[in-house]
Amino acid sequence: MTIHGVCHCEAPYLCRMHILLDCRPLQKAGISSETRWFIITCAKELGTGYGVKWVFLLDKGGEGLDLPAGGKQLVHKTLSGRPGDWLWYGWLMPRAARREKVDLVMTARGRETSAGKGFANKIPLCTWRLSDEGLIFSFGGTDVRAPLAPDEEVRSLPVGEREKLKEEIAEGREYFFADVTGMGASKVINLLKAFSLFKKRQLSNMRLVLAGAGTIDNLDSYKYREDVCLHPVRTNGLIEAAYAVIHTPRRNDPGIAILNAWRAKTPVIVVANEAGALNGPLPEGVLQVKPDDTGSLAEALKSLYKNEGIRNELIEKGASRAAGLSMRGSAAAIGELLKTN
């Protein structure tokens, strides 16, 4: 914040920085992309907490983005695929950067930046990429790993609030939760098969809540249909009120969904191989089962259902690992990178 010409924000070196954010890769990533959410949330924090002024370059026709208020939006329509990338990065983005007189351009690293090398010598590029070490930002020849953080709207609920949400979501019953947005039909069917095995073995009144689920073939004939609740999108409260989260990492998934569950003090079952999951090793504090192994997933559900000790241990480990993580810290790491270059 600047008052009478004096900067009073937490990071005065960023207070008047003018940055163009390339939104094309974020739009292409899709609504379920955790990297997309993280970049936009960092942009909000850099704007409100550090005074960065944003220009957003958007591809007309792409999915809408929940961009920070107050930033200038430039919308252009271009071609799809590689020809569109060359037009975007070789002409549209350099032109917009010069016209808006920005200090730097922030974009994804890869072939998206190759067409922009001609103007990179005149306007600095700050790029991001996902690696085994996490989300890496590069600027001025320096790499920094931005610490990931959970969604700060997610929180651990007191018993009364949790019970009220359970009434709204699952008629007061305990439930397992899975966000299946963009997930293939076969993976959703495997979740249902594992839930069937669990129900058959335990004879419990537990429910399965699926967010982002479209039409599921033959669901009407599914034996436990009455115990499956479908939600079009993930909304606040679904993770927080769950007995446990079943998480299947998507491609290029940095693991923010796990951090959200940890912040909510909800135990997590991860359906993934060790190699390649979450762009790196699986973290401690989760139960792991391999993809397509419905028997093992059913056993994991059973373990959490029958053994409160295991469940509480996972909750404690997760809460400990999520403690201290914040979007302010994530934005500060990016700010330090920009400051030192």
C-alpha cells in the first residue's frame, strides 16, 4: 500500500511491480488443475499483500478463471495447438507486454516460452514448472521452490458444525469422500467396486460421496446405490465433514488435495503407485493402495473404519505436516525470487 508516496506494504520492493500473467496455460490446464489454483491464489496474495499490479492475458474461449479483482484483463482469440502457441508467444504476448509497459512476464516453462525468446531479452520472464521437487519458479537465472499450501478456506470443524454438514451431505451418516472431477469412468467404477467390498464385509451404514461425478453407467442397478451421493462439484465442507478422503492423483498433481485434507484433519487414502505419484515420493501420513486394486482399497477403508488408532495417527501426522503452511509463505518465496533478481 502506498500513502503519500510512501510504501507501507510488507514487501516494498514489490509494491509497484507491474506483472503480466500468461493465463493461456492455466486455461488449458482445466478447472481441476491444482497448479492453476495455486498460481492464481499466489497472484491474489501478491496483489493484496504485496501491492503487485497485474495484467492478465487471456485466451478467449478458454475456461473462466477466478482472477484477482482489480487486475487488467486482456482477452485475445487465437488458434489452437502449436500454431496458436506460436502466435500467442511470438506476437500477442510480446506486443501486450510492450504496450502495458510491464516489468516482467510470468508464464509456464516449456515450449510455451520458446517462441518468446525474441522478446525475453528485453522483458524478463519468470517461469514456473512442476518437478519431482515441487513447483519451481525461475527468474534471472535463479530457481526457487515455492512451498505448497492448502486452501485457507478449508479448516478443521468443531463437532457441532461437522454433524450439521453430515446431515446436509449424507443424511447424518459418516462417509468416505472422493473428488472424481475429470476422472475416467473405469477409475470411478473401481471406487464403487471397492466400496461394495467394504459394505459387504462390514455391513456398515457408511456412505460414499463423490464430487465432480457425471453420469455413471448402470448406477441404478448398483447394489449400494442408496449409499452413494453425487455432487456436481466439490464444495466447502465435503472434505471437512468426511470420515476419510480417497484421493487419486491426476497427472501433474502437486498434492494440494492432500494438504487440504490434512488441514481439515481428515485422514487420506492415496490410490497411486509410488513411482510418479504427485511428481515425487508419496508423503508420510497417508495410506497408500495401488491403482485398480479394489481389494486393497476395500481393506484400507476397513482399516480406518475398524481401527480408530490408525485413523487418529493419520490425522495427527497430517495436521503436523500442514501446520505453518500458508499462501502468504508461498507468495513470499516468489517475492524473494523477484526481489533478488
